[in-house]
Amino acid sequence: MTMGTTNKPVALVTGGSKGIGRAICVEMAKSGYQVVINYLSDTDGARETLAQVSQVGGNGICAQFDVSDYAASQTALQTIFSTFPSMDVLVNNAGRIADELFIMMTQDKWRSVIDLTLQGFYNVTRPVLEKMVVQKRGAVVSIASVAGIMGNRGQANYAAAKAGLIGASRSVASEVARLGIRVNVVAPGLIQTDMIHDAPVQKIKGLIPMARLGTAEEVARVVRFLCSEDAAYVTGQVISVNGGMF
């Protein structure tokens, strides 16, 4: 982890080394935020995200820690908090898939997805909220999925994790709304990222009214809106970015 260099507002993005997370980091940098790019193991990917942040005139740091590990998260967050005077935005994006029919799903597959998404939400969001409460301002956006709303065959673990993320976010939003903190969820549909590179794309397109996959940048722009003052009266909401899927 290297030191930040400016007094810009700060956005922490978990799972920022690629895909939607990378696009969010770049979008937040464009909007004037210094970006803390969390990642688990993809050091090269995190550095590439940081390079793209720099290319758009932004700056930030890379922060390697496992959000599903409580102790590691607390240690890393204390270092981040000591580096920056404020924490203005948190985007909970870290996640994974481990698809399998439920009747054949191992406990490891179930726990690995649930722990990263839901335990990770707790491990990072609770201490960040403590800081935001003192500041009396802040925005939290969590990245769910259409699967958390509609369910999806072979993704009971992923759907459960994302549905839980929606429920937790709505509950927390009601608790901190009077304290100047907004908590919202973005639920992407089928987005062109590495996560779906083995999927039958042409068949998938037939399920989407817009007949195309979304882009990570389209998701990132909605996240940026929810973090901005343009969304000052928006909290506890789930915004679907899915090309018209219902």
C-alpha cells in the first residue's frame, strides 16, 4: 500500500482489480475522488486499474486484503483510515461465482460465495460506517445482481448472497439515513466481463429486451450517480442495470 497524495474525497472500492470494479474505480476518479483499490490476489490487475485511474487524471492507492477475513480487513482499514482524513464513498463490489446445482453444491462452494459477499459486507461496511457517522456524511453502494432478485439456476449460493446484500443494505439505509449517510444497491444484469466469458452469449442475448450485454462502464456510471449529490434524496434503493430484464 502506498500513500495518498491529495485531499480529494476518498472512495474505497472492493474487488477493484478488474471488470465492474475497475470501471467503478476509473469513473470515481473522473469525478474527482481519490480511489482506494482493494484486491485479493491479482496484483497486476490492481496496478492496471491504478494506471487507468492515473490516465484519467486521478490518483489513488492499491490495498491488498481479503474482505472475507475479519481480522485482515480491520487491520487494512485502520491503515487506510490513518492515511486519509475522510472516507466519503464505499463501493462493495468484491464477489465470486462457484456455480453448481444446489443438490450437488459442496459446503465449500456455498461458503466461499456467501462469505466473500455477505461477511465481506459486514467486515468492511461496519467500520467504514463508524467513520462516516462521525463525519455525518457518506455514500455506500453495494453491487448485487439480477440473480439476487430473480434467482438463477445453478447459482443458489450467488443468488442467496446477493439477495442478502440487498436486504442488509436496505436495513442499514434506514438506520443511518438521518445521519447524512446514504446506502443503495446496484443490481447488474448480464455484463460483458470475465465472469461470463464461458457463457453462451448469443442465447443470453435472447433473454434481454435490449438484445445485448451491458458494459462495466454502464454500471459504473450508475454507481457514480448514487454517490453524487445528484442522488442526495436517494437511499435504500435497488437500481437494476439489466437491459430491461424483469
